[in-house]
Amino acid sequence: MKYSVFSLYIVLLGLSILFFSSCNNDKPSSVVSDTISNIPTELQSLKLTSIFEDNFDAQNDFENPTGNYSCNTQDGSCSTIEGWTSLQVGNDRFHPVDDNDPNLEANFQLSMEQARGGTGKALKLYDESFGNSGQWGSDILLTKKFDQGYEDLYVEMWVKFQPNYRWHLLESGHGQNSAKILRIGHRQEGSFSSTFGSNGGYGPLTFTNIMAWASNNANEWTLLTGANRCAPQTTNYLCSDNGSGGIQGFIANDGGDRLGWAETFGDGQWHKIGMRMKLNSAPGITDGSLMIWYDDQLLGESRFIDWLGTDTMDSRLLNSVIVCGNMHNYPEPEANQFEQWYAIDDVRIFSVQ
């Protein structure tokens, strides 16, 4: 049988595609942003390299067996949650379940129950109603620490709050409830401490804080704040240098009207949170930055941050990402043992160039 020149060309083209495809399978997991789906517009001109992701589908089901639970090892891994470095669950007052109230839940759960898209698995975290104006209730920290550090990281994840999730200050009509839900920063070598103060093992550090805000019994808004914690912690924990202001990103509609809880996270749907932290080029130089997104909408940017203060003498590259966090919320008295859940899924971490 004779083949035309065109047919031969098609065969050779197919073989070439197969060859280069097999070669590409051996390349490192570096991807340019235009090959990554669903990233914010502001990042599409940059090169993003995927360094970690977890949709939790391949993880084993798990819930913390005791009220205060910790999993970490000196080799930097947590056998409970594969691929992650450590898990710390604290302030769990209503668990373990007892015979008097079988409906009480473990604070940290990983299962199929709230998987995004209806398949796979996700994290389900319970916030217990207790505390006061100066106390945080739920305290869950799931940490990924990298062996190497980065100057610029972008992290995104999906979050869903249970329907009719309650905030005590929204119900009273005045004040700010908050949930620290995502952190990026530098964790000192060998430190598994969850302490973030001047004597803690972290810095510099930033976190995304979901806030439900009621003002003067009239206006209700939802915002994401970006708070800055600079280095060194002993002298610059609160970023006292000029140009270190944080972000207050109010969620608004296309017309610019600010939206409340019911119109944002309170709708019982999944929403994406994104945060980018870029270190300053040298200690004392205020060219570091922070950006925060809600459903790929840029809510705020701070461009002149001195993450590494002039007293920073050692390397403080970004090597740590923490999901989950603290809750400041007590809609019911502690004696009522009232608890609510939120879920997290599809965590992705990229270095940025």
C-alpha cells in the first residue's frame, strides 16, 4: 500500500508529539501561570511554580482523638496528615464525646462529608462557643514547612461555612468577629511552637483574617484583613517601621457596594481565599508587599512593607504555610456547649517569580 506525502507527514507529526510528551513527563513541576487555571488576573503575567497542593482526597479519614492533640516529628512530617509537617489542635473543650451529649464533635476532622464538588475529601473544623473579648476559642494549626525558603509565595484555598453560621457581635449589632484562617511566614528551624508572639518561633509572618463586622446597628460588612508580623520578633513583632500597614479588604459587588455576611461566606457556598506575601529585598528596605483576594477579586494590596527589619541578622525566607486557625466568637454561653463548623479544601501553594 502506498502512502501519500501528506499521510507520511501526519504519521511523523504524531510520533513527534508522543516523543516530546514523554520527555515532558520527566520535567520538574514548574508551570507558567498561563497554564494554571483559575488564578487571579494580577498574577497572570508572572511565573508561578507549584511547590505543594493537597485536595485531601488521598488522605485517610481522621479526627483528633483527644481535646488537645499534636502531631509532629523531628524529620518534619506528620504521619496523621501525609505531606504536612504538623497538626496542633488546642482549646478543644467539648471533646471527646461523652455519654451525656453524643452530638459533640471533634474540632479537626478529615472525611468525605464536606468535600468540595461532592466527591473526594475535605477538612471540617469545629469552632466551640466559649471565651471572652480577650480570648480565642478554636485553635487549629495545620502546617506545611518547606526545606528551602522562598522570597515570594502565593497560597490559595477554598473555604465554606455551615449554613446559618452565627457571630455573636453581628447578633449584638456592633463589633468585629474574626477568624484567622491562613498564614504565610518563616518558621525557625526545629520549632514546632504555635506561639506567634515576641518569643515565638515565627517571623516574619502574615495572616488572612475573615471578619464579620457590624457597625452602629446599621451597617454590616464582611472583609478579609492582612495583618503583618515582622522580624525580628523581639523588636519588630508588630511591624512598627514606617510603611508596614496591613490590609482591610472589604468585599463588594460590581457596583462597589460593601456586602455583609449573608451575601458572602454566609451563603453556605465554597469561596476561594488567596494571599501573596513578598519579602523586602533587604532588611530595612520597604519594598515588601502583601496582596489578598476573595474569589479572585483583589481586595487589597500593601506595597511598602519592611518584613525584615534592620535588626534582622539571619536568613528569614518564607518556608511555612498554615491553614485553619483561631476563632473569636461566642454566640452561646460555654455551658450550652454550642459548636459550628467550617470546611477547607483544595490548598495550592506556589512560588512566584
